[in-house]
Amino acid sequence: MTDLADDPYMTTAEVAVRLRMTEGGLRWWRHVGRGPRSSKNGRRTLYRTSAVDAWERRNDAETGRGETPQAQAS
């Protein structure tokens, strides 16, 4: 498990830039239950870096096209 001190929070703006989308689009994903896991700290919505990393890996595995890494190695 990741040490929380080594797993900083990201803001909605930071995650939106990382995912190359608008903040509004990221808010919509959160509303409909899509996108990285988030939590509230007062009025702020924050994302753990590890949650964004994990979501990106899952999303890539589920929606990726082309050869899989295993197929390339064969």
C-alpha cells in the first residue's frame, strides 16, 4: 500500500490538465460515476495521485486498441 505522505492530492484543475480535458468535463464524469476516485476536503474535491494512476491503467486496459504488450512479446 502507498504511504499517504508519498501520495499527494491533486486538484480538479490538475487532473483535468493531466487527462487533457476541461474541468467541467471532469466534474460531469464525477457526477455520473466515471473517472478517477475523488474525495471531499471541506468544499474542495481532491484526487489522490495513486487513484488517478490506477484509473488511467484501468481505462487504458478497457479501452485500448491494437496489440497488447503480451502479443508484441510473442
